[in-house]
Amino acid sequence: METVVAIIAIIAGIIGILGSILPALPGPPLTWVGMLLLYFWGGTDGDGNHMSLTLLLVMLGVTILVSVIDYVVPMYLTKVTGGSKYASRGALIGLILGTFFIPPFGMIIGSFLGAFLLELYFARKSSTDALKSAAGSFLGFIVGTGLKIIACCVMIVYIFIYSF
């Protein structure tokens, strides 16, 4: 049973890393669930020590923090660079559409182009202002995604430590 739980936890961690990039999957929360499984169903490190509740709760705090930051930072950087709600929406639409074209590069390019084009068309901004807004939206996306990937990678290291 412990081996099955370890395999499920590892799969949750890997899907969580993918979810840090793909918009449809909850990355850090899914990886944390992998840790939670190991906590309740016998995950031990190489010395036979069980995962501590402190570690589990700290990683829960990190999960909540990066999830909140992932929503706040892109909006903040879009606003700081003069972007409107259209830049944020365009970045999300471009990200989703870009998922289907040359991932992960399509997602990155799609996010930037979506913000730029919607700022041009709907917000009626000049190309310079739209470019500035798109850059802010894109930077926010990169920061949020980067933090989620880092958090998931740290958690998956612990998943591996307490799986074998």
C-alpha cells in the first residue's frame, strides 16, 4: 500500500509541476496533496523518519502564498505598466490558445501577443503603450509561473525523500 501511495504522490507532484505552466491544472495545490498523501500513509525518509507536521504546514503556507502571488503580481505589473483589464484578459486568452501551438513557447508568445493585441484593439492604445502593457502582463505571468515551478520542485524533492 505504501508503494502505491508513493507512486500516486510522485504522479501528483509531476502533474503539479505541469500545472504550474498549464492554466487548467492547479500546480502547487496538487503537488502539496502528494505530500499530504505521504504524511498520512507512511512516507518515511531513508532513516525511517516520518514527515513532520511542521514541514507539511510550511509547504501548505508556501502553496497558498505562491497561489495568491500568481494572481496578484500579473495584475499589479499590468497596472504599473499602464495596462488595462484587456491586457490581463488577452494574456490569459493567448496563454490558453498558445498551449495548443508549440508548447511551452506558444504559451509564452501567446500570452504576450494576446495582451498586446487586446490592448491595441479594445483599449485603443498606441502600439508603444500596448507594447509596454503587454510587457508588464508578460513579466507578471513569468514571475507567477516561475514561483509556482520553484515551489513545486521543492515539494517534489520532499516527495521523493519521503517516498523511498
